[in-house]
Amino acid sequence: MTCTFELEASWQNALSDELEKPYMAELQKFIDREQKEHIIYPPKDLIFNAFAHTPYDNTRVVIVGQDPYHGPSQAHGLSFSVQRDVKLPPSLQNIFKEIKRDVGDFKAPHGCLLSWADQGVLLLNSILTVRKGLPASHQGKGWENFTDAALMKLNERDEPLVFILWGMYAQQKGRFLDGRKHLILKSPHPSPFSARKGFFGCGHFSGANAFLKKNGQTPIDWRRLD
């Protein structure tokens, strides 16, 4: 069996070699089996949603998450984001609090971050699927290798990018990123357990925009939630 996962065209091209590796075929078999036997999130057609909305050449900022939300109707393929009619998870509430503190008046009408993705913010989870009610249940099945490859491809780009790494997991994930070329922003995770240990006050949203403007790129409108 060969892997038949399909990505947005520019990502399909960038990751073509990775998609042909044996572990990807094994990962696809695992996902197919999980979908037959269990409920997994996000839905099959949204697993690669981050790539669909933020093509390789359009990516300007990357926010690294861990694995999808594991509750009903939450996950839709973007790290930290939830579908429009879903209650805001605590970490996302704290992200919005920091945006208000950092870039000015802001009131979130919902927790869907597609408008960020469409502006060039790759909202990339390390693990792209999860079994209902079981966080980290798809850990170690191959997704981490695949998303490492995506980060490596971005790291190779000539244009300076912003990588936002919240918490030790994301910071370890981004261990190979080139801080001489790109801006690497690190802080504690925005979860209620750690947000007050340095996430609040980190200034990552204004910091990312200052770097983008310095390098001749359009800043992100973090307060835009279409």
C-alpha cells in the first residue's frame, strides 16, 4: 500500500518525498482502521485543513500545537482553533486575553481561527488526529515525523518566517529551527496551568507583526475573526 493522502498543491509538492516514505502508508492504514472502529477527530476531510488554508508559499507565521481537541465538534484541523458554534476552550480564551492586552481592544465572536490561516498563519498541530475522548491517543503513529518534515521545509525557505512555540512540547518540536534567519518566539503554554508563568505579557502577536513589517511583509490582523 502506498500513501494516498492528498494535500493542497504547494504542500503536496513540498512534501512529496515524505508522503512516499513507508511510515506514511502505515499511518494511513492506522487512520483507516481507527475510522472504522472508533470516532476520531477532526473529520476525515478536515485532517489537513491547516495546509488547505495556508499554502506553503503563503505561510508567514507558524503556531505549533500538540494534538487536536478530543471533544465532539471541536477540532477542525487548525491548532488551538474550534468550530464557530463551540464553547471557547480555556487555552484559546487565554490567547484572546493576550491579544487584547498586546494589540488593543478585541472581543472574540467565536473561536474559529480560519481568518488567521487565510492570512498566512499555519496553525499546525504536531499530531493531526485523535480518538474521541482520548488525548494523545494517536501519538507515536507517524504524524510527528510528518509535521517535523513540514517544519523543516518551512525552515529552508529564504524568506524570514515567525515560529511561535508555546510550552515545552512545541519548543522541543521546533528545536532545529534556524533562529538566525527566522524569528523564534517562545513562552509557557496558554493553558490555565501555565499562562500566568509568562504567556500573559509575552507580546508575541505584536512581536510577530513587527518582524513581518521589518522584513517587508504584511502584518497579521490578529483581531480579525471573520
